[in-house]
Amino acid sequence: MLNRLLRWTSYILATLALAGGAALFLSAAKPGVLSDSSALSAVPLLLVGASFLVLQPALRPGALEWVKNVLLAGAFLLWGFIQLMPQNALSARLGNVVIALYVVDLAWIIFVAKSPVKGT
């Protein structure tokens, strides 16, 4: 029962994040249609990060996979929070942390991925 609730919550948040992403596309395609605010950029990031984080207990990944997934969700959440901050030295440093988290996560995936070629 709890797994279903977590999955549905995650699906709803992800759907809202996709809608927010679509709104970003709309605002880029038709300037002036939507207000150009940092909240418009922050909402999809915060929603998809929260969605992935909420999904973890339902997925029950192993310890290392859980750490990797939480790092990825945390990167999205931090990136969303940065969108809401004034541009200053702290937001720039936090932006660098987000970049480092994405690099670590993708490198982790690359190094752990199994090669499709036998013997490599």
C-alpha cells in the first residue's frame, strides 16, 4: 500500500514537472506569453527532484544505487533552489556543486555500466 502511494506521488510530481518543462518550452518559443521568472525555471527542477527522491523507498535500490539516486535527486533539488536565489557568490558556488554532482553521477554510471562487448 505504501509503495503504491509513493509511486503515485512520484508519478504525479513527475507529470507536474513535465508540464512545467512544457511551460518553459512555451515561454522560450513565445516570449511574453508567460512571465519570465526564476520560479518558472525552478518548479520543474524541484518537482522532478522530489519525484525521484520520493520514488526511492518504493524502488528499494541497493545501498550504492540509493546513494547515486539520492545524489542525482539532490542535484536537481539544489539546482531548483539556486534558481530562486539572487545571483551572488553563494549561488555561483552552489551552481558549481550542482555541476560536480551531475559529473559524479554520470561518471558513476559510465564506470559501473557493463560493456556490451564480451571481454571488455
